[in-house]
Amino acid sequence: MSPPTALDVNLVGVTDTSAVPVPDPLTVNGVPAWREKMAKIPTGVAAASNSDMFKSPICYTKPKAKRFERMATFAHSESTDHFSLEAKSRKASTLKTAARYLKTPGLISLGGGLPSPEYFPFEHLDIKVPTAPGFSPEATRESGTVLRAGKHDIQEGTSNYDLEIALNYGQATGAAPLLRFVTEHTEIIHSPPYSDWQCTLTSGSTYAWDTALRVFCERGDYILMEEYTFASAAETAFPLGIKAVGIPMDEEGLIPEKMDEILSNWDVAARGARKPYVLYTIPTGQNPTGATQSAERRHAVYKVAQKHDLIIIEDEPYYFLQMQPYTSGDASPVPPPSTHEEFIKSLVPSFLSMDTDGRVVRLESFSKVISPGSRVGWIVASEQIVERFIRTFEVSSQNPSGIAQITLFKLLDEHWGHSGYLDWLINLRMSYTARRDSLVHACEKHLPREIAHWEAPAAGMFHWVEIDWHKHPGVAAGKTRASIEEEIFLSAVDQGVLLSRGSWFKPDHDTVEEKMFFRATFAAASSEKIDEAISRFADALRVQFGL
């Protein structure tokens, strides 16, 4: 799509005889002025929209993404492109495409099975939400704002999104008003370095990951994952006939040199499968290890991805749960970012922000920062890739829940705006920092250092504790690592605390597990309960190890 017109941009001289328009990048405070220059947002039932309607002109000064249909120059050239047979077979939905005619003035539609809004038994929905800076539950109860979504708000001129639209069928990209918000958010935070990127809303990241597997992989393929990873991500792949290769990790996450070694030495005959070209990674606050890849580490991973022509699935539910540096003991906590600009600059650059090729598929989620029950997220990728996702969504999930979408729109767009949303994210940063500190302090206070080792996580919701199982008295009696792990786990349960076993997160079942870990979360319990839980785990360890 061509860039929007009628925009005010600056002219910067390039030579003595030529000049090119150089627009300003989109900023938090610049969104209202930018929106004034945009075409009217589509508001009809199942109105079609895409991110090109909402991106700023600076996007169109960048080169386009590379194409991923052909890759004959690469080692796994027996495959003709990156897309699966299923993905290549999907065509545009006939019924979704026909919805474009609904905007025709005076049209009487007898074509689509769209229920009449008079049969929607919801006149309005009221939700009470925090008003910045009063984000606490107590402040919300006392001074929160009640937002109302009515059935006929568009007709009455009070909103560009209402229940008449939200409760009906929609497009797979999601509702235009919420798509606009996430598109602007993506540009403000990540500013992808190529022009033809797109967003589409999803029914949560888990479903987006399931779709990614179907878009890029065939049965029998291998994918690359961290050696410990989100168990559900691996369990999504296995029933599709897809196997995983675990990439060794250190305190910063996956090790790019190890990934390069695996790919460079891939033996098709021994593996019985072509070389992998999909990497699934959780770069920030990695689940389960809590590791966060530095900017330097991400650049190194990206270079390996370029070398082997990988698609990077960047799953980032914890991206905005990056915390302040850990301070031990009685040291004063590091104060929060003082401005939105400082907050954005403090974030580790995403793979999307360095993706000059368009090989990154970023899975975004509201689950960890707003509500997991909303089941609304979005993906960011090149236009060619997003189009394949949309073809799948059209005949499966169709679109995220309309009630969830309008609730998020009311909160994020009409109430908080981009500025208020960043205020909320800064508030979350400090809240999670305090919870992380409580858990790590409890570990320092209670856990026996002679067998327990850990690093304070810089992001996310999880703390990864290594246990030196070789010192367990059962080793001399011939007990296996797996049996000792189970004994420690059950002993902790007997002591009244539940932690996750590290072995649950191994996606590659062909490799021998050398170490032993347990995962604790600091997301769900108070500081007092966190301290008690770690104390109980310490008691279990002392019982098990005879300390």
C-alpha cells in the first residue's frame, strides 16, 4: 500500500541539486497530531483494515523486507521456500473478502450471516479502571474511572468503536481501532527498520505460536528452541510431528555460537530431517530460566539467523516486565525511569528493532501486563508473513473476542492513551522489581549456599535455582538424577510449597540432562508468602541433603 498523503514533513538536502522528505519518528506525544492527518478510521461491521492505515510516513522511507518464498542458495535447498504446504494452500476467505462491500452507501445486505444488533442482549458495558497515577487496587476503588461501551456509540458520535460492531463478526486482523493502537505502539517502541511490516491481532500468543508452526513447518521438521523453554510451546509442536533441538544456554539465554555449531554440522541423514529454519526464543525474562538476552547477544543471534536463513519467532510476553537492577541487603532500590523516553531507552532492544531482513515474527501479548483472560495479543512481521497468518485465522479463530477487544480499546486508547499505558508499564516494572527482590532476598536468607545457586533475574516472573544434585546422599546409593529431582520435588510439597521441576521444560528429549533446576515464580504471592515458601523449600533441601 502506498504511504498516506497530505502529510507535513521536513525537507533535508542530500546534494546540491536534490532533496528527500525526512519525516519525524512517531513519539508518544506525537500520536494525537499524527492521527489528525490520517484518514477516518473504518467503523462498519467487519470493516477491513491493516497497519498501513496507521503507520507514520517515516516507515515508508525504509527498504522492504526480503522475500522468503525462495532460498535455493542455502544449505537446505531441498525446500523451495519458508512456508509450509498448508500455508501455501490457503486462499483468502470468500465471506471475509465479501465484507468489503458492506461499506457501500445505501447497500442492503442479504449476503452475509451477520446477526442484527437488536438481538445482542447487551445495551452497554461498564468497566472501572485505574486513572494514572493511582494504579493500586485501593486507588482504583476510590478514584478509578468508569468507562462505558454502548451499543450505538458510533451512531451517537461518542466513539469510533461500539458494541454493535464489537459483538458482531469481524476481520481476522481484529478491530481497526485496537489495531491502530498496537500499530502505533509497535512503531513507538520498536520502529522496525523495514517498511512493509504489519500487525494483526491474535487470540493470544499460544494460538499465534500454533499458527506459526502450521505456517512454517511440515510434519517431521525440527525447530530450534532454548534447551529449557516454555513447556506449552514445546507441547504445541510435538503433536504436529515437529521435533525440537535444544540450544545450550548461559546466564544470558541461548548461546549463538552453539546454535551456529548445530546448524553448520547438521546431518540430514542422521537426523532424518532437513536443517531447521525456525528458531523459537523467549529473549526477555525467559520462561523458565528468567534469563534476558543483552543487546549484544541478540545481535549475535540475529547474525547466525542471517547466516542460516532462519525465521525467528520472538515470543515476548515479559518484555515490559524488565526490572530495575537488583540490589541486595539494605541497599536502596534504583528509582524508576523519570520520563517515558527514559523508560523506552532502558528497554533491551528487541529482535524486531534490529530486523533488517523481515525474518522476525514477534508475538506480543496483553496476558502478563493487562490480563491473560482477555486472550488478545498481536503479531508483528513482514506483510508476506502476516498475510499467511491472516489466511489461517480467517477459517479458525476468526478474530479475538469482541468484548475483550472493546474493553482493551476503552482502557488503552480512549482512557490511558499511549502515555497512560507507559505509565502503567512503569508502575508494573517497579511492582515486579519489588516482588523479585523479595524472592531473591528470601533465597539469600534461607537457601543453603553449599548446594543452591542462582542469578537474580532482570526481567519476567521467574527465578531459576540450580541444585547441586551430585551432593545428594542418594548418589552413592545409585539413585539417578531424575529420581533425586522427584524426591526433592515431593519433599517440598510435603513441606507445603510447590515449585516447578526443571526437567518439565526440556524440549529435546534426546539429550541427557546434566544439571538440576527448580523454577519459582514471584508473580502470584505476597512478599510474606514468598519468604515463607522459600523457607519451606530450604527445609526440604536440608532434609533431602542431610544438612
